[in-house]
Amino acid sequence: MSKKTINFIQIQVNSSFRDDVSNIDSGSYLYNYRIRIQNFGEHPVQLLRRYWKIEHLNHGSSIVSGDGVVGEQPILKQFEFHEYVSGCQMIVPIGRMSGFYTFQDLVTGEQFPVEIPSFQLVYPALLN
């Protein structure tokens, strides 16, 4: 698990390999990641946008960005959290994801980035 707290927003990430939908023979490695975002600040905030950098070991990187997460732009009051699960397809057995969310403080109107802790995506057979 990776965890980071910035501007009173805590982000935790857990990733897992999806053996049931991956096709190793054709170079298709699928992973799920579960994100938990919690607001420890005094003001309510809204998650507006996401930005992901997906790095494929020795094969470059790709960028994914857009509004919200999995079709939502959640509002988090003090101590509230939002969890979601998403996925990533890799072309190699080892990779990494990193990025940031853009939040807006709903009292002051200020927008601010919060870094998502970098996490590894590793085909489990390579760990043996």
C-alpha cells in the first residue's frame, strides 16, 4: 500500500494483478487499483480532475487525464472519504503509475493539486 497526505487530503493506493483477465502470452497484463481519498481539512473539497502517468518498463509512458474519477467528482466534507476501483492494462509485466488530483476548496474557491503516491504494477510470478 502507498499512502500520502498533502493539504490535509490523504490518498491511499492498493494495487493487484488480475490473472483472470490478463493474457500473458499476448503481452496483456491487467491490474486493478483501489484508491481511498480522505479529507482531514476543515473545509469541504471537491475532486475536479485526475492526471495519471503510466510507465511501461523500457517501453515509454502514457498519460491519462480528465474530469473526476470513474465518472464522479466527489465532494468530501471534513473526515469523509471516497473509495473507487479502476484498472490499467500494461504491455509489459512491470510498470508504475503516478499522478495527481486537482481539488477545489468549496469555501475559498482555491484549486490545488494533491500528488497520488507512486505505485508499482508487477506481475506476481516475477517476485518468486
